Amino acid sequence: MFFWAVVLGVIATLLAALDWKYKSYEHLPGPRRWPFIGNVVSFLGAGPVEIFDQLIAFASTYGKVYKLDFFYDYTIIYSSPEAAEAILTSPAFTAKSQDYDKVSEWIGNGLLISRDQKWFTHRKVITPGFHFKILENFVPVFNRQAEAFCAKLETLTGRSADAVNVFPELKLLTLGIICETAMGVGMDGEGQSTQQAYYTQIVEELSSILYWRMFNVFVNIDAVFRLTRTSRRFDELVKKSWQFTLGMIERRRKMNELEAPVEVRKEEETFGKRKRALLDTLLEARIDGRPLTDEEIREEVDTFTFAGHDTTASAMTFILYNVAKYPEIQERVYQEIVNEIGADFCELSLSALNNLHYMELVIKESLRLFPPVPVIARIATEDTELLAERITRGTSVAIDIYTMHHSDDYFPDAERFDPDRFEGARDAQTFNPYTYIPFSAGSRNCIGQKFAQYELKSTLVKLLQLFQIRLADASYVPILKAEIVLKPAEGLPLRFIKRRV
């Protein structure tokens, strides 16, 4: 008996010594860690709502910097503009964290995930696809799609003004817009509409699986995940997602083949006779004299189709929630629309949208309170320093945008919806621009942010020209989850009441 007690004591001592050797960042605050497993216990059995609430609670308890540890795999979470600026401008943190490797199994190594030379060359190729002249050609699509969406809402609400769960409907709208503009492929017709609806459901399920893998320490290990039934479902959904995007690529290729040669098409684009899509840029691109491979094109199309519709639908959902919650703000936006554009549907333009100053403030404030991607993460590719903290290679660092945007330290009375807080020019000496980063910042900021802003404005113009928007329940507060993109966990019902002419 004594012998076994000694053996157990020796083993316990060795294990404690190993734990002491490998644990790091001991001086940083954070939730209680257990030897070897770290903070695994904090997330066991937690769903996406509970995980998001837990992260908010950690930030409230431990402040603007704290650590999480999963089997000695460390993530340091920051929620200050100084840290955000240091991370987003440092060459040591240009690579996305390892969690994004799981996302790459679906969308590949497109612009969202790629790094180093591939990211640089692809960004250079894609950037002209979002030039303001090209965006101007997209406005008629924004216009027509938003009017069709209004007609759909009229049908859904009928005379009784029943509440509509807007998030799934807005995903269909934003997917239709990204397909027609960036991909140059219309989604009209019953068959295409069915494919759209199915694709949004696929994205929802894939996002849920990926988020589960990120916070479940066991299926985070790829070899373990591959033993699960969910792994087979994941692979099946990925293939179906690729079928949708590959179908768009093939359709656009055929459209181009039936039209004039490339040189003539470019001339027509120069004189506005033909709308150029981002997909055309990818199909015609040359890097070091070679065209992009089919896989490279598919990766970028997958990236833009996913990110271009899901994040914008999230943003629009919470914008509508806020204007419904604050009728006086909604009325002020409506009066600006009437004064600048008119009360009736008409063709919009970039200049008309640029004149909607107060609407822009409302959108900014909504994005502050509900940033579409609430947390972004990078990995240190070399030993470095961050705000005087030594960061070792392989450590992940995360920027908690949601918490920073909700901090009274940076936004007085932060929980109050106040669009006027963004009025006036910011003094660079007193306001760090990295305090407000709904589209990230630095060299890897969102390449499509102007596209998204004009899309949001166009949609809001049309909706408010036709409807008054109200909460189905005046006291309703959405429960949030963040499966990569911030979403209402239980839907967001709104009433669309047709304005009297």
C-alpha cells in the first residue's frame, strides 16, 4: 500500500512539474485553469448562446486583456483600441488563427484565410473589382433587388401586418445581390430561388458545425472529429456548397463565351455598355503570367459568396431592429429620405445615397452595437511584443470587437443607441480609429465594406419608403449567438406596416 502511495506521489509530482514547465502567461488574468486541460471545463456542453455570453462575462470580469488555455494552446483576448491597432498593423500578426484552418476546409484559402504572397497577389488582383465606378454599376441591382424584397414583404405580411422573422429573408436578399453583382449571375426563376434558399441553409449548418469544433476541445482535434457522424455531414454540406458556387462559375464562363472576345468586353465595360463582375476579374486574372487555377477561383468565389451575404444580412437585421425599436430615429431617417430622394420608389445613385448623412450615422451606430463579426483572431508567426507583453510564436491573439464597442471607456453611455455620437469629425489625437472596427482594419480589412454600405443604404431606403417598421413586442431584446457571424439565436420578428399614401 505504501509502495503505491509513493508511486502515485511521484507521478503527481512529475505531472505538476510538466504542467509548471509548459504553462505560460501566468501573470495574465483569466478564468481558473485546470492542470493540462486549461479552461476546457468552462466550455464543456455549452452551446453558441452560452459561449457568447461566457466570453462577454470573461471580458467583464478580467478586463481588457485576459487569457484562455486549451491544453497549453493559448489565446489572449484583447478589447482595447491600442491592442487592436498593434495587432492589425503588425507583420507578426498578419496570419489568421488556427481556427480559420477549419473554415478553410469549406471555403478554401481565399482572401479571408490565405496569407503571405498568395494573400498579397490575390488582394491586388481583386481590389479593382470594388472600384467606385464598378460599385456605381451595381446600384441598379441594389435598387431592383430591394424593391423586389419589399414586394415579397407585402405578400408575407398581408393586410394583418403579421410579424416576419427577417434574418432568413434578408439572407436570401443579400445572397441574390452578391450573386448578381460580384458573380454576374442572376438568381431569378423558381429553380434558382430554391437553390438560393438551400445554400443559405447549408451555410447556417456549416457555420454551426465549425463553431462547435472551435470550442469543443475534443472535436477540435481533426482526427477525433473525423470519427464522428457530424464529420460526414460536414463533408456532405461542403460538397453541396461547392456545387452551388461551381455552378455560378460555369454559368458566368458560358455567358462570357457567348459574348464578344475579352478585348471587346473590356471596351464595352469602359463605356458602360457592360457590367463587369468580380468573377470576370478572377477568370481573366494573370499572376506571374499564369491564370488562376479552377481551385483558386472557386476558393475566392466561396469566400465572397459566404462572407458577402451572411455578414451583410446580419448587419441589416440589426439595423432594422434598431430603427424598429426607436421610432423617433426611424422617422428622422425617413424624413431625410423624403427630402433627399422622395417618398416614392425611384432609381437610386451613389450620389443620392451619399447624401443620406443621418442614415449613415444610424448604420454606424447599429454596427457599433452589433458588429457582424464580433471577434477576430490572429496567430503570432514569430516571437514578438504586444503592448510590452512578450508573445511567443504560435500564440493566438483575439480582438473582442463586441466588448470594445460596448465599453463606456470609449463610447459614453455605450449601451444607448445614439447615432449622433458619430456626428462631426473625429480628433485623431483624442479618438483612436481602431476603437470602432466593424469591418476590421489594417491591411486585411474588409475589401467589400463600401459595397456593403451602399447595399445597406439602398435596402433601408426602399423599406422605409414603403413601410413603417415596428417590433412585434416592444420589449423584445434579441438573444445573440456568434457562429462566426453575429446572429439572433431565436429569430428577430418585425412588423412591416405599409405607409398610407
